[in-house]
Amino acid sequence: MTFGRTVRHLAWILALAAGVAGCERVGMASRDVPLESMSAEQIYRRAELELETRDPEEAARFFGEVERLYPYSAWAQRALVMQAFAYHRDGDFESARGAAQRYLDLYPGGEDAAYAQYLLALSYYDQIDDVGRDQGLTFQALQALREVIEVYPDSEYASQAMLKFDLAFDHLAGKEMEIGRYYLRRQHYAAAINRFRVVVEQFQTTTHTPEALYRLVESYLSLGLVDEARSAGAILGYNYRSTEWYQDAYALLTGRGLTLEPAGDNWLSAIYRQVIRGEWL
């Protein structure tokens, strides 16, 4: 069993440690015992006990002491990735990134390299829940998650990374939609169209694409660009007929006596032709 799997069974390990923490462990757990007189394993076990008592900050400190006092040992290698885990649990994402990256720098072929890379990605990902935040974190999360997927495709973390990659990608599209709606409400139609176009062209696999197409119908009709509006409606009808956005676009266009068919020579009609040929989405 790799140490990465041991992390997943941490509760079991800690329960076992607590159960056998008899006379030989009492002295080890005492805060009065100088760390310099303890073995690497003893300090490491003490760090695990700190995690058990839900003090991840103190656990991270003890894991760091293993590395300081017994550098380049097997226990130090294990402690470094666990320090990243403890920092992440404590919400200290910057320190978690630092510890995870240090593991990858020192032990690129280590058995827990995949887990360290995953922790590095999580330290970015867990800060992007709010779509209004700086999207630089989202780009960094995507890059780190891609490393997990591409460098460690057979690891137990690859599938989790793929799921989070899709969600982070959706965040970027959501940011474009948020800005596009802002411009649309203020009748800055050209600026709004630019944002919605980015979603359709670059984020077409996300959940935001149907709304982006509908907003394009709205924006183009407001500018009197009927061909573009009809083409956006046609794409909605071809790919998203069951959505509310198609129903709204259908009502909006047919209410003006327009059909949902590609028209003219524009970027949306070109996309529609690609759809028919099966080369889009």
C-alpha cells in the first residue's frame, strides 16, 4: 500500500495509534520531551496525533520538524507530503502549496508525487468557489490539475482531478457570462457579445453555452443584426432544444416573425455549418 493510500485511511491509523498509545507512547506524546531526543518515527507519530485532535497547524509544525531533524530520510519524505496535507486542512493554502511543491522538487519520482501534485492543485482549486474572485487562481488550478491528469494518469487522483478540472473550467465560463450580463444590462451590446462569443467558442462544453447563445440572440436583435440572431437560435435548436434558453429564444425570434435558421455569412452561421458536419462540440 502506498503512503498516498495510507493518507486516505488516516482515521483508521490514528485510531490504532490511540489504542496502542500505552506506556511506551506516553513519554513520546509529552510536550516536555525535547524533539531532538525523539526519533523521526516518534515525531511523525506525534504529528499524526495532533491531526487526530484536530490541530492541523500544530501537526504541520511537527511534520516540519521531522524534515528539519532527519532530512532526506524516509520519514522526512513522508512527513513533507503530510505537512502539505495538514496545511491544506488548516486552510493555509499558500503553505500547503509550498510544502507540496517542495516534495515534488525533492522527490519527483516519489511514491506520493501524484498525491503531492493533487494537493498542490487543491490548494488553488479550493480558493475559486466564488465566481467573482480573481480568475488567476482558476487558471493556476487548471494547470495544476492538468499535471495530475497528464503526468499521473494511472493514479487514484486522476479521476478526481478530471472532475475538478471540468468544474474549474466551468468557473471561467461563468466569469465571462457574469461580465457579459453586466454589459447587456447596460445596453453595451458589442461588449456583451464579445463575452458571450468567448463562451460559445472557447467554453462550449460547459453548462453556460445554452445561455450564452440565448444572450447572443438578445444582443444581436437589439443591434438589429437579424442574421446573427437567427444563427444563434439555430445552434440552440440543434444542440439544446430541451432547454429553457431554446424556448425563450424561439419565442423571442418567432415573435418578430423570424425563423431559427442560419443566415448570412457570419461566425455563428459558420459554426452551424460545422455542427451539421459534426465538427463542432
